[in-house]
Amino acid sequence: MKRGVHIGPPLVPLRIPSGWLISFNQFTEANPDLFIDDDYKYKWDFNEDIFQFKNSFRKRILDLSWRPAFNPNGEYILVLVDANTLFWNPPLSEFRSRDISKIVEMTEFWLLEVSNGNL
């Protein structure tokens, strides 16, 4: 196995407008509905550092995490923050869901709205 190569579910496809820097992206198609206990093969995909995108021009950061980390009772938490705000308090927007398609929909919406100067 090559170092740094992800073995497991593929990354979730996302439409990312220009102007965004991908700091890291580990948002996989691991199914939250199958994550019912610690025996789930892909439980490590449900952590606090799933993805982070930065838009330097608009001074925004979009961050996705799973909280509590590695917990089958957790949920995805998507936050949009002002990059100039210390400790990200409070976020400009926050969205929570266990549904990957809803996270994708909100992610793509916020990415586009920030790119267009609306958020």
C-alpha cells in the first residue's frame, strides 16, 4: 500500500467554485446509517477534521466535522466562519445533519454564495 493513499469509500463529489483553497478533504461516502457501533469498518471517517476550504479574497472558511468524533450518535457539523475571527466564535452560519446529500447541498450553496459575495 502506498503511503497517503486512502483505501475505503470514495470522496464525496463536490462542485467547488474558483477562489477556494482546499486545506484538506477527507469527506468520504462512508454511510452514517451503517455507523451504529465501534465495529463499523469506516468509523475513522467520522472525525473532527473532515474538510476545510478557505476563500482568502472573501475571508471565509468552510469547515466540516463529525461530532462527537468517532461516535455513532454524532452528526456532521458544517460551519462557515469569518477567517478574521479568533476561535471562530460565533460562526456566520452552522448546519447539522447526518444526511450526506443535505451536507453536499448546503456546502455547494454556501461555497457559491460566498464566491458571489453574498455571505
